[in-house]
Amino acid sequence: MRLRGASTRPDARARQALALGADAVLLGRPVLWGLALDGCDGVAAVLDTLRRELALNLALNGCTRLADVTRAHVLAPAEVQARL
């Protein structure tokens, strides 16, 4: 199983990681921010926001579901692309 951390921009990073073959994306930091801000309601709000942002990100890339995302949806410099 390949896991990838989503960093501070989880919507775009999640799509990118999944396109490059990750099986799952870790979302620890944003969830902890939501927990610190408003407990369970904060976590729910963060996860809802991430879900909506990911859906928008997919739509902007012409995808309707995560399974439609491929390496072609990720732009990378030529030298990095050659190593993938």
C-alpha cells in the first residue's frame, strides 16, 4: 500500500498523489486543526470542505470520480517526468 501525506494543500495534493499511484492520502494536519478549533464539529467541517474542494478540483480537471484521474492530469518538469 502506498500512502502520501497531503501537506497544507490537501485538495490538489490528494488528486496529484492518487494520480501518481498512491492508494490513500493522509489528512492528519487539517483534521487536527478542525479538532482544535471546534472539536467534532470542526473535524466534520474540515472533512466536508476537503470533500467539496476535491470534487471541484476533479471537475476542473475533467474528471467525475477519483478513478478517472491519471498521470496525464499531473504536470511535472521533464526531468521529473522521465523518472516516473
